[in-house]
Amino acid sequence: MRNLTYGLIGIAAVAVVGLGAWQFALKDEAPTPTAAPAAQHGQASQSPATGGNAAAQLAQAMPGDHVIGDPAAPVTIIEYSSLTCPHCAAFHAGTLPELKTRYIDTGKAKLVLRHFPLNEPALVAAKLAECVQPERYAGFVDVLFRSQAEWAVMQDPTEGLKRYGRLAGLSDDQMQACLTDGAIEEKILNQRLEGSRVFEINSTPTFIVNGEKVVGDQPIDAFAKVIDDKLP
């Protein structure tokens, strides 16, 4: 799980230049996942009281969200992740397949993927993900996580990411248009801003399960304990 501090270049600056004014400042990555005290070992903590209706709304699938599973499933798992986060990649390689088999494929839960980019390469990767065909989105994100150790450490991660964009059917012109599209960047950074403000997210991956927060690359049993309690 990667920790971060972030800031806006003044409220007035945000009003003028929008979410592009974000700056990313990363702390050193912890060697192992460390959850917030209330969420360690899969324990769930209630989402903050502040936000009220906003928290209830954001805990559900929103227009423009990418959903894996039956949209009518009774349990909604919101995943906030960064495409450069090793613990997010570990979750997608380890826990997610079992979560999918036990809960998503059976119609008990759906997974909503949201962006929480920790740095510039993660933002670029998220932009490209937003530009692939919707039916290819989940697969493209999975490929980026699986190849993360390659492209995320390149001197020019954007060029590495473009290789995978081409494999996903994006032309160079499409990728250039995507990377310079202010609306796409605003969507991504707004997801991060809302996650931080409403759910007090400050590390990835973080999950909101029907309003409860689970932090870190937790094992399937930790998710099962929370999900089973939410099933009708």
C-alpha cells in the first residue's frame, strides 16, 4: 500500500486552472501493506460521517464508472487504486480472482473500479485506460497491473504505456488526443479528490464495501467477512 501527501496549489488556483493544478508528492513506499488501525487484517471501518449524502452516493456505482459484474448485485465494492501501486497489482493478481469466483460471478457483488493516481505515470496510465473500448477496460487495467514492473520504472513510462495502448486497439493519434483531453484528466483527478475528501482515502488500494472501508491488499477471507455481512 502506498502512502501519499498531496495538495492543491491554492483554492484560487484551482478555480482558475481546475484539477490540473494537482501536484503529487509521494512518501517512501512501505515494504508491506499497513492498513489504518480500524481496517487492519480486513476489519472494516465506517466511512466518515462527514459527507453524509455524498458518502452514500459515492458508495454506489456512478455514471461513468467501470463496473465488473451484475449492476444489480446487492453488494457494491468500490476499489480506489493507482496503476503504479504494487499492492494494487498484488490484489489484482492474488485476491481479485477468488473474489470474482466467489462473489462477482455469482451475482452477489459487483466491483467498481475508480482511479486514485499516486504519481504522473499513474495518471497517464489512467488516461489511456479511459480511452480503450468499455468492454476492454477491465482487461486493459489487468494487463497494466501485470506489466507494471516493466513500464512503471521506465525512463519514459508514457512510451511504454503506448505499446500496451496499441495492443488494446488505440492508434497513436487516438492516444495523443486522449492524453491531452482535459475532460478525461478532470474525471480521473475528481475521483481521487472525492475519494480523499469523502472517504478519507490516503493510500491504495482502498475499498468501500457498501459504505464500509477496507484498506490494503487484504486476503479473500477479510473481504468475505465484510461481504457476507452485507448479503441479504
